[in-house]
Amino acid sequence: MAAPDTSAALEPATQAPALLPASAGGGVPVHVGIIMDGNRRWAQARGLPRALGHKAGAEAARRTIEAAADSGIRWLTLFAFSSENWNRPEEEVRDLTGLLGLYLRHEVGQLVKNGVRLRVIGDRKRFGPDIAEAIITAETRTAGGTRLNLNVALSYGARAEIVAATRAIAADVAAGTLRLEDVTEALVSSRLSTAGMPDPDLVIRASGEQRLSNFLLWQAAYAEFTFPDVLWPDFGAEHLRAALAEYAGRERRFGLRSG
């Protein structure tokens, strides 16, 4: 398949006020980002088709969403499909996108019941009209959720996101509608697909791999990181609790000295 077009503009989230307060006490992070890694290795270790690994990964996502809401996390961002994933074998891409369509259609009722508001970040247009419509329907139906803000990153790449924001700002400067001195970190943040959301406090990558893989590069500048050595389909509430406990013991200094 063709390499992803990194110049494609990523659609920013609606810049509405945050539904939930951007604060949390007791050491609970406000916003947690999770890189859901290890579905293929999980399936391979069991002699199963990759599609069953991705299905098991979807079950882990369901468990984690419920555990996050129970833990008092206000925002959860799941990295479900990267812009680079389009380069995987055609059959696997078809399985992934098919599973995504099923999830969007069948899980919305449970999200509404649990008070979860869903938003998708990334280049959703690449999935075609059926999935694009399912995304809009899911976002609309869950818009009233106030217990947890769930962001799902689909066809998402942080570098493309930053490039799109930079181009939009440059166009405004060239048009004379924005002064160069008005270009600030806050302005750049407002042009990203996560506009209106708090930056992640904690990023978790399942499977033990220790890299960001083009996930929230701008937003995670001061995030804490944990790398549990568990493949994503085996990830559950106990692993989330362990990551939160580790986070609670960290001292966040945001570039400043302690004390």
C-alpha cells in the first residue's frame, strides 16, 4: 500500500470547553494516553491468526475504558491505528478496519450507558464513508457523556498533526490574519487535533517496548511514562492500577528543580 500522506490535515477536535474539570486529586492523572501494542505477538505466541489478536485487543480496550472511569481518570486517549499502520499487509488492514467498524457500531450503547464521551482524532477520511459515518454517529450519540472523555487515535501520526498545524498557522500569517509574534505554544496547541483537551499526564505503552511511535509528541512533552511488560490483549484493570500507583510516586517538576 502507498505510504501515508503526511501532509493531510488532521481534523481538530471541536474546541468546546472541557466537559470535566482538568484537575484530579490523590495522585490520579487527569489524562492518560495508552499505546496499545502487542496484539500480533499475542496471537503469534498462541498460534492464532492476527485477526484474533486484534479482537482480543479490542476486549482489552473495553476493560481498560471501564477501569479508567472507575479510577477517576477524566481523559483517556487510546492509540488504536497509526498512520503507519496503513503499510501493513492488506489482509491485516482489512481485519483492523473491519473490527473498528464493528466496535463503533456495537459498543456505542455501552459507552452511553457508562457516561463515556467518544471523540476520534486523526485522519478519519482515509477509512472511507462507512466508517467515517459510524464515527460521526458514535460521537453524536455519546456527546452527553460526563464520566470519562475517551479519545481514540485513528490513522493518527503526531508528526503529520504538527505539520498540519504549522501549515495552517503559516497560511494565516501569510494572509495577514495572524502576526508572527502571536505564534505561541498555546496557539500551536490550539491548532492540534487535541485542541481543548489537557495534555496527558501519563503515557502507558503495553508490551514492554519503550518508544512513543509517533504518538502525541507535542502533547506528551512533560508526561510521565510507564512500560508494563504485558502484551496489550492481556492488559487489564490490575495493570492500569499498577501504572497509576507508579505515577502517584513520581515527582513531576515540568523542567524545574525539586524543593
